[in-house]
Amino acid sequence: MTQLTLTLPRNIFLLLLGCLSGMLMVMSCTSPEKAMADKKAYEENDASYKKKFDVAFDQGEQPIRYGYHYIVSTVPEGYRVRIFQPDKKMLTEVKTYGSPNLTLLHGPFKSFWDDGSIRAQGLYAYGRKQGMWVESEPGRGKSTSGMYSSERKEGEWIQLDTNGLIESLYNWQDDQLQGKFFLYDSNGQKINEGLYRKDTLVSELYPQPAISKPYLKTCQEAMNGNVNTCTESTLSSTIHTNLKYPSIAHERKIEGTAMLQWDVMPDGTVSNIRVPQGLCDEIEKECIRVFKLTGRWVPAYQAGKPIKYTMSLPITFRLP
């Protein structure tokens, strides 16, 4: 993962988190900067939004502030913030804070993709993931579950396919792959196993051909042959130069992380550009617009053959 802070006109800051991956990816940020941003994001109270979203409050819960895309309430364990995609009126996040200044996540957390499917669910303890968590791909895709200890993965993590059948089991220690892993077919039969030590694969019963990731065609002549680094840098530069904070989102103080995804097909063309987490309709459109400026791709390869590969890019819109 790389991190780049972008400064745009009107002193708008956007943080581009360059995670180019075909794997399950759920973003979370609990840095001091993010915590303070949360505090500023939910300060306003406008009673005209009181009936905008259909919410059934829990027993003992009392709403205290209404915003264009959020509701803040008190709960026995602290303070709850509900975030919505304001155009689709879909609930996208429910998070708990331990104090009224909303600067430290502490308590139950749940987030959803824009289609209503679960994105992540678990518990924060003093700003860090703790205990059992479930994290899922967009569109009711694959899901993984396992334990966190102070934001670091520990023990067995199991991945299920879209039918709820086990696909893999990996062991983690101090946020590194450590120990045996097992892979399963669609019938639940074990098809491979191996061993990791400190994030390094040291043995595998049936070695699988490595997959080379897609990269931008303009990076074919990259120095030192590092096409993936060139691709990440080029994407960052393209977004830095062209991305604009939509005026409506800026005016309504909508900020957060949008998730952009696309498929690189075996012939190098891009297909099915989508934004499963868009924050609002205007941000969703802007993410798609700027991505279309990136150009053609060289496809992923496995065992010498081009294959379809899904890529993801989270883009965080942050106001100063």
C-alpha cells in the first residue's frame, strides 16, 4: 500500500490509498487525523433532515443531531453515528464512539456496501480492531472471518465463497502469515496445503502458477522493469491531476472512502467499471470519470495465459 496526500484547489485535501489488488479488501482508518476529521464531520444539526432516513432506534438510544448524510445518537455504551449514502438513502456505516467529541472508535462497528450487503462487522477497542471480525467483498461476494488483537490479525482466518462454502484457511501471527494454510474446491474437498513463515511461502503441496498482475500499457518500458510500481505511480499522478471534489459533496461536507473497481480482461481491455462504495452519486460519477483517463492495460497472466483480473482502488475524499 502506498499513501499520497493530494492538495487540490479550494484547499481540499484528498487522500489516495493505492491498493491495487484482486483480493478481498476492506478499508479502515483510525489515525489521529481521521479521528479529528470525524469530529468535524458530524458537528452540525439540522432538524429539516430529521425524517430523511427511516431509522428504528434501539431501546435506550436517543438521537441528538441530524445531518444531510448522518444521524448522531447517544447509546448506553457511548455515542453512535449512522452514515448514509444520501442519494440512495442506504445505510453504509454504524460506528460507536466512547466520548461525545467522537475522536476514538470504541464499541460495535458495522459497514455496508451501497447495495446493502455487509462490508465489515466487528468491535473496536480504543480505536483498534479487537476480537472476531467478518469482512466481505462487494456484491455479496466472498467473505473472510477471524480474530484481531489490537488491529493485528491473529490465529485462523477462514474465507468462504459466494455460496458460503469454505475456500481457504490461513493462520496469522502478529499480522503476518505464519503456519499452515489449506485450500478447498467448490465441494469442500481439500486441494492444496502449505506453510508460511513470517509472510513468506516456504512450502506447498501442489505449487500453483504465479499470477502476474495487470499493469498500464504505458509502463511497458518502465525503468528496472518494475511495471507495478510504475502503474501505481501513474494512477496516482492521473488522479492527482484530474480528480475534482464534486461541489455538492463539498457543500454538504460529505467525505470518506469511495471504492472503485474494474476488470482487466484477457485482451487488456477494461470492463465493468463500478463503485460499490460511492459516498454519494456525484462522487461515484467523478471516480468513474477520472479512471477512464488512465488508458489501456496489459492483462494478468497465469501459466503463460492471459486471464481476467479484478482490481480495486480506494479513494478517500477529505475536507480540510
